[in-house]
Amino acid sequence: MRSLALAALILAACGGDDSSQLIDAPSADAAYDVTRCLITGNYGALGTKTGTAGNVMGNPTLTITLEPGPPRDTFFLKLAMARTPGTYTLAGVDLDFTSCTLCVNVIADIVSMVGPTKFYFADAGTVTLTSTNPPAGSLQNVTFHEVTSSGATVPNGCVASITSMAFGPL
């Protein structure tokens, strides 16, 4: 997205001196392919969102609807190890889809009786937990990349971001 906007800017700068000839460069948001990616590229500041607390194999979870659809998109948080309240930078093991202990996801286009179409996994950002069971807190500057259902990064896959969001159970 940014590279497309940067390329347009470079092409505009390298043009002749005919100032009457304007180049209509797409914005970074306009370049995002919602049809291919199936989600909003940049969710921005989402305010406070509440969702359903759960438990997956003994691990506390929180599911929040981002887009009701149908098909719907959700934010999904799973704490795979005992965590204490605190602020955590997503790094190390938490950047591995299969072994994360603080797992942050966006799940795209969930179709009733079929399941999700795309998965996005966090690759940067900060999560503050004020409660761990059920999960509650906030996140800042979280970015996501597209992964397969088994967690492999999709080559040339889509990306997304959430600037900020407070979260907790209903």
C-alpha cells in the first residue's frame, strides 16, 4: 500500500515541468483491496469494544465482533499461558501463530456453518492486560499479516492494523 503511494509520488516528482499536468495518485487507503483482503485495512482507533469471554483448552479467550456482516469479522485474543496483568510488547514467541502465549488475531469473513475465510495474526504492537480471566485491557499500534489456518505467512498476503482499542467481556 505504502509502496504504491510512494511510487506514485516518485513518478509525479520525476515528471516534466508542466505544472498544469496533475497526477491523481491514490491514497494509501484507496490502494487497499478490501475485496481480496476481506477486512478493513486500517481499523484506526476503535474506542472500547466488548465481546464474549470463553475458554479454549483451558486458555482464556475473548472474541469481539469488528464487522457484523454477514459474513462477520472478529478480533480474537487467547492467553495460552498464565499471564498476570501488565503491559506486553508483542515479540518473540508471541509472534509465532502455533506457539504464542498472547495470541492476537483478526478472523475474516466468518460464514455460519462454514467457518472463516481468512486469518490475520499480529506481528507488532503492545497489549495491556488489566485482567486475564476473562481477558480485559487495551492494545496499541497492533499490525497484522495474513496467515493460513495453520499459521504460515501468506506470501504477498494482506495486512491490517488497529491503532488502539480497549477491550473486555460483555
